[in-house]
Amino acid sequence: MADGQRQLVRKIGALLESGDTSALKKLLGEHRSSNVAEVVELVGNEERRIIFDVLDKPTSAEVLEKVNEATRAEMFDLLAKHEIKGIISELDHDDVADLLAELPVEERAELLESIPPAELAEIKELMRYSEDSAGGIMDPLVISVPEDATVGEAVNEIRAAEIDEDFFCVYVADKGGRFLGDVRVRFLLTRPESTKIRDLTDTDTVYVTVDMDQEEVRNIFSKNDLIVAPVLDQAHNLVGRITADRVIEVAEEEAAEDLYTMAGTDPDELDDVSVLHAARVRMTWLLPCLIGTGITALVMMFFKGHNPVIYVAAVAFVPMIAAISGNAGLQTSAIVVSGLATGHLVALRLSQVFNREVRIALLVALSCGVLGGLACAILLNSGTAEASVEPLRLVFAFGTAMFSAIMVATTLGLFLPFLFRRVGIDPAISSGPLVTTANDSISVAIYMMLTLLLQ
């Protein structure tokens, strides 16, 4: 937290304790809604109630829209029904659709009944799209003119719209309503009013479709340096637009989701402040990992009947094998997942990525095999192993197993993200605990088998 934010929290805390609501209202009015939202996330429900009592309705709406989902869920319980209805009336339709999607079905239906019919149809249309699609994150407010309109008519269309939004261009459609392109506002300001819009239309406009995943939308914005992009339906009709500020939010959401997945948890953990809810979400991932480690234990017990002296010496190096091979696989999968998420690898064939990553894996595996073998030799000659163990064979077995385990782990780290992406599963799962645990089991099995067979 920045120093300025800490000072704001302290000032608000002091005013809340003193009960000076007039000074609190003045202080909150001097700060952006985003700063107030951060404070609302930090304080308790009693303090939140007081803060929302002194905020005006437009600011309350902005604050409720900006707080995290867990805080917003608590605010829904804290605010009266008429307050929520008033707040909804201040929000844009796309924000209303997002907010209503978080409510229970019964409460959502009740609030929908309070929305004017003209706005209700548009909000319901937005709610039918997946929240992770272009349709789910788009703003339906657009300005569109026919291709035979003039610059003067387009300017009048902007004036008549009377909406509090930033517009960078006017969209153009043919007589059948199909999207043709856009005209930048600067052309409308610098060309004679009689100029035909069709003469200024950029027909090479980059657009997205309503069913496009938000991650793909983000990549399109990044690659083309876009400020805004039109959203088209399957009939190529204009239905909305997406602006860069919304894409920044999407990028943050996607990055957070990938981090949660790679850590073995879920973004749903943040939907509720309950520790029981968070523990349940985490155990959903950890229980399969517990089973996986049990499999690793079974693998080691399977080899227990062999030469006990060799077995004891070999077991001492199991953590090293599991850790190095698992981390090597994690490095590869992290690079591939990141490349797929940012779009850097999407256009590449698996064979191209395979050609690069396998060569890297060979060098890493060879280096770790040699260095691991040297470490094994030093430890075996330090007096910690039984004299009957043949050090050279064990060192050779360990180095070979290290090499093999790393190659297997990096191969899984390379192929699984592509496989998961193809079947519609988040590639980030390939870097999560489940796959890491599987890597451990496989690497330990390879190591123990080679170690005991080469004796």
C-alpha cells in the first residue's frame, strides 16, 4: 500500500471513530472512487455502512463496481434493496450485467423487474453472453452511421447521443446493417461537412466477434496497439465495442487466474471471505496431490525388495531427482503457458516450439545429469554410504536417471499445455500441483528402476 493510501485510511479511520460524517463526506469527495474502493475493501461492515451513507449515488455506484468480488458480495447483504436498485440505475449497461451475474437468481430476478423495459432488453442481451467472451465484456453503446451519410450528419449523430462516454470513432454500416469499417473522430473535425462518410471509412478495421474468448481479445489489442475495437455478431452486424481500459482489466483477471491455477487454487476463493470456503477450494486441488504422492510412495515400496543396501543409498537421492526434474518440467510448462496466454506461441506449430525446447532440455538434462552424478559421487565417498555399495555404478545410475527424468518432465511440460489448450482446458493447469505431482511420481519411478537395474 502506498504512503498516500495509508494516510487516507488513517484519516478515514479517525473520522469514523469520531463520528464526524460531514468531514468524512468532504474527505471522500476529494478522492477518486478507485481510492475509496480500496479503503472499503480494508474496513469492516459497520464502517462500510457509514461510508456508503455519506457517498452520493453516482460515487457509490463507481465504488461498488470497483471493489473486489468478495467485498461486493458482503455489500449486497449490507445494502438495502432500494439502495442497490438506485446504484444499478447509475451504472452502464455492461457493468449492470456483470453485477447482476454475481447475485443469486432470486435477487437478480427482483432487480431485473425494477429496470425500465427499454434498458432491460439490452441488459438481458449482454447477460446471455459468457462472462469470459467478447460479448460478455463489451460496451453496447456505439455510434453508427450509414455509408451514404455525410460528415455533418455523423457529427449531429454524436451530438444527439448525449452519452457520457469517450468515443474515438464512428462506425459505418451498409444498408443491410452489416459492418463496413470506422471513421476516426479527427476526420470528422477536419473534413468539410458535405464529405461522404464512405470516402473516409477505414475498411481494414480490426474487429472481434461476440463469442471470442477475452484472452484472445486481449492479444488482438496488444498486437495491433488498439484503443477500441468493434464487436460483431455472427451476421457481421455491429453489437458493441471494447475499449482498452476494459482490456487492461481482462489482462489482470487472466494473469491472476493463471497464477491461482499454477499455485493449485482457484479464483473462486476470492468470491467469498469465508476461511471455510477458501479451505474447501484449496483442498479440491490438494486431495488429488495427496493421492499422487501416495502413488510415489507405492513406487518406492515396490522396489524395496531389492538389495537393501543399494535401496537405502538410492533412496537418499530421491528428493534431488524429484525436485530437479519437477522444476525443470515446471520451467518448460511456464514458458509455454506464458507464450500461449500472450499469443506469442499461438501462431506457432508444436513442431517449432518442440525443436527449440527439446534442445534446451537436452542441455539442461545433460548438465544436471553430470553435476548430479558428481554430487552423488562426493556424497557416497564421504562415508555416509555402506562400503558394499559400488559407487561408480550408483553414480552412473543416478546421472542417467537424472537425465532421463528431466527429459520426461520437460517433455510433459512442453506437450501438456498444447494438449490442454486443444481440448479446451486452461493450459495453466499443466503448471499446477497435479501435473507437478505426476512428474515427481514418474521421475522417481525412472530413477529407482534404472538405479536398481544397473547394479
